[in-house]
Amino acid sequence: GQQVMQIPQYQHVQEGEDFTTYCNSSTTLSNIQWYKQRPGGHPVFLIQLVKSGEVKKQKRLTFQFGEAKKNSSLHITATQTTDVGTYFCAGRGSSNTGKLIFGQGTTLQVKP
Amino acid sequence: EAGVAQSPRYKIIEKRQSVAFWCNPISGHATLYWYQQILGQGPKLLIQFQNNGVVDDSQLPKDRFSAERLKGVDSTLKIQPAKLEDSAVYLCASSLQGPRETQYFGPGTRLLVL
């Protein structure tokens, strides 16, 4: 079945450094979503990418969808302590049910 | 706009006991999802409802898990009997129309099976 893998599993950065997490799917995706989960919290939707090669920005966050629609990345510029949490990608296959398959997440720690 | 509500927030039970979780989605949202999130992993879809019909329950362990959404609004998820490996956070989410839209998650129910 469809699998979504994320790397790295953990990342510790100094405040002000950049951070990137990568997401790879075993199959072509119709779209991909990114979520952030703070410690003890629930996933919160960040963005959805649909088009091949799409790039979207939200302030210091840049999201990319690969040309083959099988991979994606999230890049945070100049991290802040408020960026702490686990970032999940969730890929949607092309089946009619459109079920989201979540990656295992990348947990970001930011040292002040 | 009120978010997705879930109760209880925490539950501790012994193995072989039964437990039920409740979810009230955002008003007007037709699609409701139950996810299981084991510590250190991403959420895994257990069941998806469109109004009061089941769209996908392929990953629901049907020998012990059941879920219903009788009136197309709130939903309950039941585990009977519970096993140690059921310890997880059970997240409910909803979306306005269908699965291709943004999903809004509730705070979750943290279940510990001893």
C-alpha cells in the first residue's frame, strides 16, 4: 500500500538557524498537506499543495511539491522558539476515498 | 466558530475492559474521521464517515473496534475489549464536504491501557 516517509525524525537547531524536513511517497500523490503538532497538542493544518512543482510561502515557511508529485519539503528560515513541534506531511493518493496517509513526522527542537 | 470537541480527554483502563470516545465535529461538516496516533508516529486513519455512511474503514480492527455516526453529526468510537497496544491518542477530525478539503482536528483522547 501507499507509504509516506519523512526525514529526519528529529532535528535540534540553534535559534536563528534554518530547518528543512523532507517527505517521500511510494506512489504519486494527488496532493500533499502539511500539519504542525505542538507538544501535547493536536495536528493543525498548515498548507495544501496540489500542482506539480508548486511552491508556497507562509512568512518564514516555504513548502515545495516535487515535479513527480512524489516528494515534498518544508523549509523554515531563521527558526524561532515558537517553531518547536512536530511537522507532519500527509499525502493523498488518487483513489476516490482520498484517504490521507501521514508520515511519521519530524520533531523540531529550537535552542534559544 | 467552535472547533471539534472530544471527550473524555484522558482515560485509563485495564486490558480487556471496554471504552468509548465521543466526538462532535464542527457544525455543518459532512465528513468525520477517527485517527489513532501512537506515541512517536503520525496519525493513522481508522474510519471515515461521509454524513452517516462509512467511506473507509479498511484500517479499523473490526474484531474489537466499532464506530457509529447515527444522525450524521456526532460520533462514538468504541474499543471492546482493549489491549495494551491500543494505548494511543484517538483524534477526531472533520472537514466541510469531502476528504480533499482541510481537516480540522479535535484535542484528542489519550488512552492508557494497563
